[in-house]
Amino acid sequence: MAFRRLVRKLTKENLWLYVLSLLKEGPLYGYEVERMIEKRFGFKPGKVTCYVVIYTLQKEGLIAVSKTVPSESGPPRRYYRITSKGEELLEKAKEFLDNLQFQLFGERKD
């Protein structure tokens, strides 16, 4: 039970980390973000949750719309990209997690 809570808190409750890390590699539209999280990180965020995180990151200036492309099967696709502010926050989070890992386990991941 404690391990499941840990996994939940480090995945779904910190979804912004996963979104920013994917967008650091290049622009993606919302559904791609959701699909890439499942493929790369092994868990499936809720569709609504994923979009709430994307909109929150956009509102905070951590990501921005890079382009909007018409879609044949639905609404236009909005491609998101990470901003320099988002990259700075992602780097700060990485440093925090690296330090936490060192404090807990006495090892650094290089």
C-alpha cells in the first residue's frame, strides 16, 4: 500500500514533470502527450487530467502553443512546446530529485 501511494504521487500527482520532459524533446499535441506518457513511462494519465495539466502549464508560462493545425477528424490540433521558463523549472526539479536520491540512497545518477 505504501509503495502504491509512492508511485501515484510520483506519477499522476506530478504529471507536469512528465509533460515538460516530453515537450523538451519537441512539440506535441495533447493526445500525443498522453500517449507518449503511457508508452515511455508506463502509466496512463486520465485524459481530462492530462489536459488540465497542459492548460495549467500554459497559464503559468511553462509551455506555449507553437502552432495549430487543422484536423480531418475533429478540432484543430494545438501543438505545445516548452518555454525557457519551463526548461528552467524542469532543470530545477531534476536537481531536486538528484539531491533527494543522493540523500536517501547515497548515490547519484549521472
